[in-house]
Amino acid sequence: MIKNKYITILTYISFVLIILLINKVKTNNYLIENLKYLKSEYIFDKLNKADKEIFSKKGKIYIINLWASNCKPCIKEILALNKLYDTHKADNIKFIAISKFKNDSVDLKKLNINFKFEKYYHKSKLFDFLQNLNPNNKLVIPITIIINKKGEIEYYFEGYSENNIKVTENYLSAK
């Protein structure tokens, strides 16, 4: 009787894990397909004149981080991105942090945290434009976007994870 109960539980757990794996594969395939579409778009052409000036250096790789000071994963990501900046600041890479909110600069000072790279505050339209590029149609933060030298989106990361930082590091080290 007990043996059958364990078999039933194990079967159920296996079934749930298989469903989760299938959904992850579907999500990743969806993301890959949409990223192919995004890569074919030259996103800088879609910006207004003021925002285009932020990305005026042609032939550069851009690491763009969308964040907010009240977002704990964003703060964690700032520290990880600062390390990448230290490693790659001499390379042909431009690191940019974009916040939607005016008070984020004050909040960062209170938290005693500083982005080591270019920061833009109260850039609602640019923030929304970049956030809405999300292939999964999720409006989450933090978001890190890697744009290659051609102006195409190479990676679009939702949320913070060590894996995203590793992929970013590997990408930058290979360039």
C-alpha cells in the first residue's frame, strides 16, 4: 500500500516536471523566434532625436539596463553589471542604465549604490519603448539588452539571474 503511494507520488512529480520542461522549451522557442525578428530590426531608427543621441556611436556594442531603485533584483544586477563594466570599459562597449523615474537618482544615493556607467533618469518614452520590445510581452524589470555593432538586438534578458550575467560576460569576452 505504501509502495503504491510512493509510486503515485513519483509519477505525479515526474508528470509535473515534464510539463514544466515542455513549457520552458516552448517559451525558449518563442523567445528565439521573436529575437530573430527583433534582430532584423534596426531599433535606433525608431527612436526620437533626443534618444538617438544616447546611441550615437556607430559600431559600438551597447549594454542597456532598464531598472528602478525600488526593485531588489535591479539593485543586485547593478552590482554585477558594474563588475562587467570594470572588465570591459576599455573595449568598444557602451554601458547605459535607463530609469523611468526621476527620483531613482536620489534613491540610489540613499542606498549608497552607484552605476559606474552612463545613467539616464526620467526617460519614460525610451524606457517604455525598450521594455515593449520584450518578445514575451512581459513588462518586467530589470531588463538587460545587448545590442551588437550593427544595431541589432543580440540578447534580451528579463529579470536578474547569474546566468544572464555569465552569458553577457561570455558575449563581451568573445568580441
